[in-house]
Amino acid sequence: MILTEAPVVTAALEAAVRAPSPHNTQPWLFEVGQDVIGVVLDEERVLKVCDPDRREARLSCGAALMNLELALAVAGRSCDVELLPSKNRPELLARVEVGARHRATAAEQRLAASIRPRYSNRRPFASTPVPAGARHAVCQAAREEGAKLILLDEIGLLEAVAGLIRRADHLQTLDEGFQTELRAWTKGNGSHDGVPAYAGGPRPSGGLLPVRHHGESDQTREFERDPVVAVLTTPTDGPLAQVRAGRAMQRALLTATSLGLSASFYSQPMEIPAARTVLRSLLGENEHPQVIFRVGYGFPGTTTPRRGVEEVTRTGP
């Protein structure tokens, strides 16, 4: 059997493309061979201004890998995953060998069911507090993938990091190269990538932190003044750590979705090297920050579009 004709693999790839990515660039390709799927970083979709070191692109591919594994599990197939399997092909981030029959666990079923409804909610959240049990579950999800999720309000760093996010957001506002790149990925209805105006959310008029605005709308709304902000960190950095961080990020986001929570990213300080260095010093030199996002009870929004499986799949070696 040619693997691309197997419904289980098609379903897994459809799940993989639902992963988040900066500006919804979808920087992944999938090489499909006999009982094997390669996850490849698509260099043509790397953001040259805000992600020149490809860190965010690797995080996105790691998130796509997590979706792929979960979809295979609930379809009744095991898989053996090797990260960065080829020294000669650094763009090949993972090799997934599809294995024998597998009985999905309750946790795998719950997370897989959250893949499609998960989306980045760029709108204001409700003031309803996030309970301790939900906070613990999201942090535990990151730990299961070898990462740490630090809730800033619990360690007294929310105000300090909020100031860092605001400064980084201001710098990007003044950066014409960044703004040009942002506009290029702010798409109209009908596009299969980028962030359409309807998903961009309103311009923030108040609240503790600025949420990145996409689109040309002048509508303004006040955002929450007491957000739950999380920083996902890894003990090391580099391509391997970043792919692993992407898997941890996605497990945490899917866990949040399964609990009825929404999330969206504060990417600004992660995209400015000096700000990222300051963030690391605030958290402690043993922590390498990879992602910042907020969690809360969001009002209904909508998912962003994705390219079809046929657009991101090619025959593998």
C-alpha cells in the first residue's frame, strides 16, 4: 500500500496542519514514504525579520509533530519518533515511523479531540479566574514533554515581564521591516495561510498587555487587566530543544483547550534577541524561554485557515 492513500495517514496530516505558527505561516512540509513520515522545515516560509534563526518555525513544526502523533494514536497506530535524524539534512526535524496497532489512552483521545477546536484567540478574555486545577494540568502537560511552564503571577514576575512585552511591542511598531512582513501575512478572506482580518481581533485600548493586532480594523477593546501569562522554558536551547519545546507547547495548548480555556501568544520579546536575553535573566540563567502565551476563558472566536494536505505533502526518500 502507498502510505499517502491510507486514510489513517491522511487524517494524521490533516491534524498536523492545525498546529499554530507565527503569522499562520505554516512552515512545514511532510515527506511521506513507506510507513514513514518526515517533518521538514519549509525554508521558504520562515519569517526573515522576526524569526531569522528559525526558532519559531521549529516550534511550529514540533507542534505539528505532536498533532501527528496524537492523530495516529487515536486512529489505532503506534509510532516511533526520531528527532533531527539526519546530520546532512538539518531541515528534516523528525522522522515518524508508523508502527503496529495501538489502543489510544483516554488522555490521547482527549487531546486529539482538542486539535480542531484549538485556535489562537486574539480577543479579550473574560475576567473569570483560571482555577488551580486547570493551571496545574496545563503545567503538567508541558512537564510531560520535558519542558517547564512558568506562571508569572505565581512567582511575582508578571509586572516585570509585562513591561518587557510592552517595550518589545513598541519596538516592533517602529520597525518598518517588521511591519512590512506583518502586513504581507495579514490576508483577506479566501487565503489558505496568514491571519485574516476576521481573526485578528480588535486593537487593544487598555489592559495589562498588548495583543498583537492583525488587519486594518480601528475597532478597539479593553483587554483583561489580570491575565494568566505563562512562559514555556527548556533546560537547553538549539534546534533539538526547540522542536521538543514545540511539542510541549502544543500539549499544553491542547490541554487548555480540553479544559475550556483559550490561549494566544505574546511573541514580541521572543522575536527580539535583547529582550529574550532580559527575559532569561529574569527567569534564571538555567531557563531558556521559548514561548510566552496567555490563558483564560475566551469569548467565541474562529479558527484561521490552513493549506490542504496535498499542498504540504511530497514523496519522501
